[in-house]
Amino acid sequence: MKASRLRTAAAMLAAAVVTLTGCGSDNPTGETPGADRVYEGDGLTGTLTGVGSSAQAAAMNAWKTGFMSKFPGVTVQYSPDGSGAGRGALLAGAADFAGSDAYLDEDELKLAEQVCGPDGAIDIPVYISPISLAFNIPGVDNLKLDAETIALIFRNEINNWQHEAIASQNPGVDLPDLKITAVNRSDDSGTTENFTDYLSSAASEVWPEDASGTWPGALQGENAKGNSGVVKVVANTRGSITYADDSAVDDTISTVSVKVGDEYVPVTPEAASNAVEEATRVEGRAEHDIALELDRSTNESGGYPIVLVSYHILCAEYDSEKTVEILKAFETYVLSKEGQQEAADAASSAPLPRDLAKLAQDAVESVEVAQ
């Protein structure tokens, strides 16, 4: 499974094969891209329950607050237990929607038909964000690493910060004689899946494992649950490094600039958006399933390649008309210019390109009440 990253400046999506390319004319005024439709639902009451991606946690908090201020009769609940937990909850009928940094795989699509009806479930992109490599090295604020070195660090084959592979990329940096502690996620995580997808694509000679939401058992080291969990471990552990959604990384720890082509690119929403010039719809999916495959080994200047597209996974139909009404209103808000700007403010995410947001909105509109 491959889930990856997009381009903030703009995008053009064709009907059969979706290609995302930079296009300055798509956003000439500088306003936040997003869907143009207005969320509706006067007098809505009820509860909407989601489980999933911890990478989405900051954005979800902003979306919940903004939406419930407009619809005080509605309660939106979201538990950031991880992408795997979110998909599992939806497929068990225990949540109305899942937040996931990886789209449903083929087996999960089949399971969804048992819970969601014959048309199963659909993946709708709602959030774009870089994955930071956050580190804690006393006296070092800036660090440059290429994909192979990153892979060897997380394989525990480079285990001291003075290793030549690190020192040669960081001339003039006073690297300490200090053990490296690589920290991975303990839970089934879309962030892990996106990070290992990057390693398997950009450093395949030293990272033979396939992309997976579960960290390879043979490489287990220090670990913690959720983005906030691994970041907390790094903040409290000298010599440590982890991968986490950038929204979870604060100013108390530093982040790596990643080598792309001949340059080292720092982590920013803009660089994450610039990382990918082309994205394609995953083949063989339902009309309104917007699972995306994006380039992991880009050499584009100014692009940061360790990125994720996070989805809301919805059933194609629900038994409850009230659930459908609330879900459509909430997801329309999430995809709107206002919703995308709130996520950007709260989580430093990159707003969805306008055409992709419109395509996602069409998918939301396709959700129906079961007959």
C-alpha cells in the first residue's frame, strides 16, 4: 500500500487518472484552497464518532471546535488511537468514520462490505502534512541526513552520532560521542506506514522491508504509542531520534533536513507540498474512492519527501438518516476553505489543492442512506 503527499500551490485532477501538478493560476489570490460548497444542516442534533490517526489530532480538534460552534446541537467525538485502530473501529461498526494516514487495503475493502453495505467504504483525503525526523542532540540544532543514513539509523546499524556517514554530511557540526536511540511507534500507525514507504522507496538497498503500519519486529527498539508518545520520549532522551507528524513536534526538539537530489530540504508544509509533482488514483477502486499513490523518491528541488496524505474513511451508506446528515455537514466543513485554513493554523498542514478538495466533496455528497 502506498499513501503519499501532494502539492499545495495547485493541482489538476483528470477524470480517469489523477495527476497533481503545480499550477500557480489555481490560487492566484493566495486564499486557502478548499471546496466551495457550504456546509448545511440547520437544527442538526446528535453525535458523530470517529477513531484513528493521531497525526490528525490537532487538525481534528480545530475541526471539532469550529464545527460545533456552528452546530451546537451536534457533538463530534474523535479518539486519536492510531490509523490502524481507526480502520479497525470502522470495520467493526464501532465508529461512524475513521481517520487514517493510509487508505484501505484490498482485504479491508472486502471487510467494509460486511459493515457498510455492498458498496463498502470510501477513502477521502482531508489532510496533508510532512513527517518530521525529530532529534535530541545536546548542542546540535541543525542536522542533515540522506535516505540511506536515515534507514541505517532506524535499522540500528548506525548507532553513534559521530559515525562517519553522519559527520560527512554535517561538516562543522560538533557531533557528540553519544549513542543513538531510534524511537519507533508501538501501535499500528499510518505515520509508520508512510515513513517505511519512504525508506523502502528511497533507500531500498538498505531497507528491504515492505511498507507497513507495524514496525518490523526484528528492528524493535525504544517505542511509544502515538505521535505525541514518540515525541515525548525524544524530548526526554539525549541522543534519540524519531519520526512523527510535524504537528506533534514542538520547539524543544529539532528536526532533520532531508537530502533530495543535491540539496538538503528542511521540513515545512510548503516543502511537503512541493515534494510530489504527480499523483495517481489507485486503480480498481470505486468511483468515489480517492486513494492516492504519490512519488516517494522525488528529486524535485525544494520538495520534502517524507510526507503523508491522511484520509477520512466513510461508509458509502449508513442506516441512519441523521448520521448521514451530520457526517455530510461535518466533512463539508472539513473540506471547506475555512476548515482547511483552521487545520493549517492548528497543525501547520498544507491545505488540499482546490481541485482535489472539490473531488473529495463530490465523494462526500455520494454518501447515502441505506435503502
